[in-house]
Amino acid sequence: MMRKVLLVDDEPFITKGLSVLIDWNSEGYEIAGTASNGLEAIDFLRANPVDVIFADIKMPEMDGMELLKTVREQKLSDASFVIVSGFFEFKFAKYAIHYQCADYILKPVQKSELLELLRKLKREQEERSAKWTASMSKTQSDYPVNGPVTEELAQGTDAGAVSGDSEGEQNPGSAAYGIMADIEQEILEHYHEDISLKSLSEKYYMNSAYLGQLFRKQFGESFKNYLNRIRIEQSVRLLEETNDRIYEIAQAVGYHDLDYYIDKFVTMKGCTPSKYRKQVRG
């Protein structure tokens, strides 16, 4: 069955361009309709269920963010919501997280980026359906009854998707919190490898600029600073516990440039690695 898509933008050439940018049908999608602002989109959604909504941020009468808020608060649709904009503004990040925005892509939309996003959304929807089926099977096995229990579970499948928590991105049940937790674990396990914001954004199917802003919001520092801090702390442990040479320790924690490692170490610890080792060993 084709997944239905609603395109919302006040510039007709944008919706037209998106509609012909890729072969939607071959990806399992079809354009169900278009709207020129949030109010038109709401009218459409009241009569037509869709699976994905692509909406511009700045539109007359009702912009994309207000549309997202209205759709979630009034429970008009549980469709995946994707913001499309010609620029990125940090102030939109928290708002988007709070109302469970699936992703944020920048204009001009690239064909490869759009295809990657649609495939990611398709996988996520299939995974949710599989989990739901498994959950229902287990419930019916453990409690072989119909009625209120089944109905309550059905109503709870998207709990949190329209959470009203003012700090949604910090809520362990929110999608953003889960992604950030996964990324943090990934860094802790692979800090010594060639890990970057770009590689993580590709793995988690997110715009790298958007991910960078979410990361700073969650951890209070940039991805690069966070990674350097983890690497330097791990090198401190090796300096204290091993007799490995400085260049070996640098490589072990992910630095291929010895001078760069020493520079970062001095910045964070106030002395060179060699001096630090001498100090801790007396």
C-alpha cells in the first residue's frame, strides 16, 4: 500500500519541484495533496489521512511550526512531520523536538537526501508496525481477552508523540532523547575511531546541522569539543596506567596527528602529556 504524502509550501514551484524530484511511487509513496499554508493543510488533514507531511517553516496565515504544533496538540494526524526550509535556526530545534518532528531538511532539497529520508521513514514505520504486532500478540497470549485492554494499548502506541512536557528533549520517552542517548553511547564506544558529526548524521538519517544543534542543546558543548574531551580523558587514563609512548597513546584514543593531540591536551590539562605523566608518578 502506498504511503500518502502532503506537501505544504506557499511557493508553488517548491511543491511542484518536490513532486517531480524523485519517482515517489517506486519508493512506495504517493503525493496525496498540496497546501499553500498551515490552515489549508489542516483542512486537508481533517478529511484525508496521510503518512508523511513536508512543510515549509515560513508561510502566510499559519507557518510550518504552528502547523506542527496544531497537528500534534489536536491529534489531527500521527504522520511523520518533516520541516523543509531555506535556512536553519537554532530556535526552531527545541520546538521541533518538543512536537516530535521527524527531521529537518534544507532547501534546495537534494535528491539523494530526500530518498534517504523517505527510506528511513519507511523503515521506522515498518519497525513500529512490527513492534505493535508483536506487542498485541504477546498481550493476547498473556491476557486472552478483547475490549478495554486491547483498546488501551492501541491508544498508547503513540504516547509521547504528542507529549506536553516543556522539556521534551530531556524526557527519556522522547525520540530526541533516545537518539542523543544512542549517539552518546556510540561516542563512548568508538571515540578512538574516525567518528564525526557527518558520519553520525548519516547513520541516524538526520541533517548534520540539525544534529549539531541538538547535540549542543543536549550536552552543552559542540560535538567536536565533546569528542576531544572524551579522547583526552581516555589518554589521561593511559598515561597513568601504562608505559606506552605518547604517540602510541595519541593513536590509541583516535588522534593521528601527535601535535594536534598535544595541543588539545595542553588546552584541557594545562601541561603536556609527558609533564602530566611525570607529575602523577612523582
